Amino acid sequence: TDKGGRVEVSVGLDADSDQVVVRVVDDGIGMDSKMLQTLFEPFAQADEVVGDASGGLGLGLALVKGLVEMHGGQVQVRSEGPGEGTEFVIRLPAQRAEQADLSPEKSERSTAVDSLRILLVEDNRDIADSLRRVLQLEGHRVEAVHDGESGVSKAEEQPFDVVICDIGLPDIDGYQVARTIRDCPAAGDPYLIALSGYTSEDVIEKARRAGFDRHLAKPPDIEEISELLAGVGQDG
């Protein structure tokens, strides 16, 4: 929404469905029907903001959807088209105070079970920060570094359950990071995930030979990473 535009936020209770309804309405750039279909997918962006200094990576609304659904709710978006503004509607189940169990013990138990120590090696700081936040929201403990040497040093300092490493790094590449970690007893035996914009069979095989357990294309699919981490947590 441009300077001078209007954004309205309202919160109310829908007594018929016993849901809390949050509405965010603006008179900004709006969006077309094609964009509405993909808006909540990770890394989705409207054409109007790509390249804009204020544009992000397209992870914000994917996070919104994930958080709302984790709480048993739904999020919807409506727009009459470009230039016509946008309305977001979030519906969450109402919970009375007497229903909520807010004991610290329950909270700690619910997040500690599947929590993993994750090292993220990614030279693109925006991507690294976005992935770190996503993984932290899922309850994991994440450290991020931005070059291969730093990744190796971190892995040698303390063992991690999972290392997610970009292949194209500014110093040593991800293959060398993986080989070094595999050869270092102090690093333990982490589950290694390679990230690369290249997905040919040769690249995947090279990653396997370097010691990676899995190769994922960039931009990574958040749900696929979550499924992989869930498997690692169960194996642990």
C-alpha cells in the first residue's frame, strides 16, 4: 500500500461458528486471480513487487498460513484485481480461558520432543534468515553461517543433528564442507542436506559421493524439509 493509502484491521467473534475473525483490508496494489491461487506458496511474489527494494523473498504469507493452520485456523485472501486493494481474513477457533492449559511443563514437553540442532550454511543472507525463522517456528534450534569455512568450524565445535548446506558458497563449496564434516569425529554423524539450483543426476550423485544424505533443489520446499526433519527426529 503506497504512502497515503489506508489499511484497516478488525478483530471480532463469529458467535455462529465460535471463531475469532481477523480482517486486514487495504486499498493498495491488489492482485489478479492468477496470483491469488499461488499467494501462500513459499517464495511466491506478485509481479508488481519483484525487484522492489521493499519486496521480500515471498515467505511471509507462507509463514502466516502455516502458523494459522497450526492453530486449527484458516486464512483466505480476496482482491477485485490490480489496483483494487486486498482483504485477508483469518479465522481461528475461539478458546475460552478455562479451556486453555498454559502450564510451562506442557509447553516444554510439546516443543522439546522433535527439536533438532540444525546448522544452516547459506551465503544468501535473506534466504538463510528466512529458512532459519521457518525452522525455529517448528521448534528447532538453528545456527546460520554464510560461508563454507565457518560451517566447518561450527560443526567441529559442536555436533549438530542436521546440516543444511548450499553447494555454491563463496569460499569452499558445499561438497568440500560435507567431506570435511564426514571426516571429523567431533562433528558426529549429522544428517546432511544439500541445497542447489542444479538438479541433474550428475549433481545429485556428486552430492551423494561427498557425503550428503539428501539433495534438494533451490528454492527449497518447506514441507519437504519439514518431512525430512521429522524423520530425523524419529530416528534420533
